[in-house]
Amino acid sequence: MLIIRRIFSSRWWHKKKSWIFFGIFLCLVFVRISKGSLYKDFFYFISKPFWPGQFQKEVILNSLDQESLIKENLLKKDNLRLREILSLQQSSNNDKISAAVISRKTGGWWRQIILNKGSKDGVENGSAVTGPGGLLGRVNNTSLLTSSVTLLTSPESKLGVWVDRSQINGLLVGTGDDHPSLILYSKNADIKVGDFVSSSPASSLLPPNIPIGIVQSIDETLQSKKMAKILLLGKPHLIDWVQILRVNI
């Protein structure tokens, strides 16, 4: 103990402490001047073993690939939609009138859209209205400048339709939701999920062969008939431009 006390009390030890404090002071000054860059470099080396490896790199690259694919698909859809709108705008002729949707009520019970073409443009009550995908509904009222369209989803809509595969007629009835019902007045009617439905050649209200929708589900519990839910091809809540078909009925 006496020897240790002598060492600590010796001049050598005091000089050693002075150099230690001076070295710490220089380090602090250097860190101050370098604005923490020394600390950052030090952190660089001690954290290097914990950097993301090849697996994390592959996950990130896969995420970037998926993001690029989604953006590409969205651009393709936007491009197709713009082409369809442009085609509708430019396709007015003696049999078709191009019109813009200026108001829509596609939810709830009453389902209709209002167009910016009316009686002065030659629009008549009962005219069929189509958009990208197929039939949307029929004109039920016109003013001088506008026309109202009852959509296929409206409970007021009842149209004769045609099941292409089995070549049978049915009645399409709006039910107030997004999927109107197809009624076939025969228990043995040949109909399957995925069957394509169009306007009937026997209909007195519409021109034939206008695409309408696809059979989504079938109810076979009824005793004297079959009913099916139809997925419509035309989407009135997404469409900005339509065509009004001028047909002598």
C-alpha cells in the first residue's frame, strides 16, 4: 500500500494524468471541429456487421418490382379508358348520339344518370344508352337540353334479354342493387354461371345483341322458374361518356 501511494503521489503520475486529460481535450476539440463526423465514421464500422444482408436486399427489390408492375397496369387502364372516352366523343353519327354524364345517382333505390343531350339533339324516350362494356339503361325522360336514364339496376327497369350459349330468352329486372335479376320462366332452363347475356332479338324495346352482363350466381330453389344474378359489364358509376342509340321502335 505504501508503494502504491508513493507512485500516485509521484511527479510521474501527475504528468501522466496531465497527458490523459490533454488527450481527452484534443478528442473533444476534434469532434467539435468535425461536427460529429468522427462519431458517424465510428458508428459506420461498429454497425457494419448488422447491415441488411442479401435477403433484405431481395425483399426490397421484389417490392420495387411489384410497385413498378402496379404502376404499369394503372397506366394501361388509364390509357384504355381515355381511348374509350375519345372514341365515344368522336363516334356520333346518324344512329348514335355521344353524351356526357353530368349527374348520377347510382346508389340507393333510385338509380339513374343525367346526360347533357336532350330533345333538341334528337334524344327520345326509350332510347338505349350504352357505355364501355355494354348496355347501361334506357332514356325515360327528356328536356330541351338534358335526358334522364333509368339504369338496369333500377327497380323500374324490366327488359327482355338473351342467354347466348343456350339461346333462350329471359327477363332482366332491376332490384335496386348492383346486380339485377334474370328470370327464366322454366325450371329446366339451361343456364350456367359464366353465361353471357345480351339484349334479346325478340325485344321490342332494344336493338338486339347489345352486351349486358355475365351470369354470376343461380337460384334453383323456386318451383316454376329459375333466377340468376347478373354481373353487368357496363359500370355507370365509372363512366363519364355514353352513347344514345337512335332506334325507331
